[in-house]
Amino acid sequence: MGKLKSLADLKKIQEEARVKLDLRVKGDSPEGLVQIKVAMATCGIASGAKTVMDFLVDELDKRGIGAVVTQTGCMGYCYAEPTIEVQLPGQEPVVFGFVDLKRADEIIEKYIKSGELVEGIIPVNYEKIDE
Amino acid sequence: MKELALHILDITQNSIRAGATEINISVDESPVTDLLTIIIKDNGKGMDEETCMKATDPWFTSRKTRKVGLGLPLLSMNASRAGGRLTLSSSPGTGTTVKATFRYNNIDRLPSGDIPGTIALLITSNPGINIIYNHMFNDNSWGLSTSEVKEALGDTPVTDLKVVRYLKEIIGENISELTNIKVKHDNY
């Protein structure tokens, strides 16, 4: 049996990441990263938010897009879960609903890469639906 | 929820929202005693007795965005379905402990699911919270924590996308190693 992976293996990424970070600092600031928040309350998780988050983390890394993917609570759009909020550097955040893997792929390819909007956007004024 | 891992992910969000700075998660698989126990313990703001009583009521939530709160009720349902139960203990200012038990071999016990991925996501997307994870299988245990991960990473941010994948592999291998010890024993 081979040696078990341990935390010491994380040192490897440290090297890789340092190179990447250097490029980034020279290119643009950490604010130059795409910020993605995946809604992960009960409603989101039950509709598959974790699968979407796994996909985003893997694919953004593979496709070499500098991004930070984090979790957030319920945004109140339970009917449209899984929902994600995407904020491109220097822009207003946009919330996408009904995000399955196909749409997540579309969001990366169209919205994140070229700023082109895709279906499923939840307009900002929907926030006030209860009032 | 289809997997225990998703319940862990879900219940931990409660701890995060309660302002916890340290969350202890443990999964104790004990086929020998036919028991599976999940404990999520936080040092968040806690609940008073009244809130604690209402927490497993699906029509109760502390949120303003919607009128239902299904996280704990669903976990409670799945636990009792598999011959176990949910216990909550909490006091304001000290934090909350959620404990769910299941009969390990019960046919209705949910599969554990992607625990490595879940813990990796929790650690990397909540860099400000020290998450301590422990996995037990019969008498063997293994664990790791956010602070250990941060120490191993040095000045690389935990949020780096590669960290999730590596962590997932590390956790996965170590957990299956725990389970393997049992298999070898059985073959003998």
C-alpha cells in the first residue's frame, strides 16, 4: 500500500499557488478575482447546491479562472434553488437561479468569460416580494 | 437530504450563522455496536430553552427570508426513521451541540455520502472559523482541523481552489484507511 496522503502534501500546492499568486499580484489585485457565492441552506442543499459547488470549484480551477467560491445562506429564493451569486471584478453582483450543472457551465463560459448574460437571472427587485 | 454528508453541511450552516468561531464535527461509525453518531458542536451564540424546544418545529425559523426552517426537523426525521434520535443541547452564550444517532445497519439509515468533499468545502469556504473534524470507525479515529490545514499551507490562502481538491483526497484516503482496518480484520 502506498503512503497515505497527509497534510504535508498541502506543501505542494503552496509552491504551485505561490507561482500563481505572483502572476496575479503583478496582473491585478485580489479584487480582480471573480467572487461566487453558492446559497447553501437547507433548500439549496436539498436541490443539489453541493454538486454545483463541487463543479464550480473544479471547473474554474481547470479552466484557469481566478475565483473565490464561498457558501452563503438562504437568499429567500427557495423556489429557484440552487441559486448562485456571481460578482465579476468591479461589477454589481448578479443572482442566477435554477443552476444545474449545464447552466453552471454556461455561466462560466458565457457570463464569467465574456460578460454575456444567460437565462435564469433573478432580478434584484425580487428581494421585496414579501413586502 | 439523500446523504448524511448533506445533513452535516446543512446543520453546520446553523453554527456559522450563530457566529461560531470553532465548530467540532464528528462522525462515529460503529458497526460493532450497530450505531452511527454525528455530533456538531459549536461555540456560537446558543439558544435559550424556549428556542431550543422550537428548533425542531418545521414552522419555526430565526430567519426573516422565509417562514420555514427544515434543517433540524429533516435530520430528526431521518434519525428516528433509522432507529435513532436527535438531541439538542444549548445555552445562550456558550453554544449549541447537535447530536444525531442512527442504527448503523438499519435499512433506512442514509448512506454517509461525500463526507470528504463536504468537510473540504466547509474548511475552505469558512476561513475565519476553526473547523475540527474527527472520524471514528469502531475503535480507530482520524481527524484534522482548519488550523492544521492553515499551518501546512503557510501563506497560501485556504480559499485557493486547488486546496479543496487536495483536502478532499487527504480526508477521503484517511477515512477509507480507517474502514480498511476493519475489513482486514473481518477477512481474518
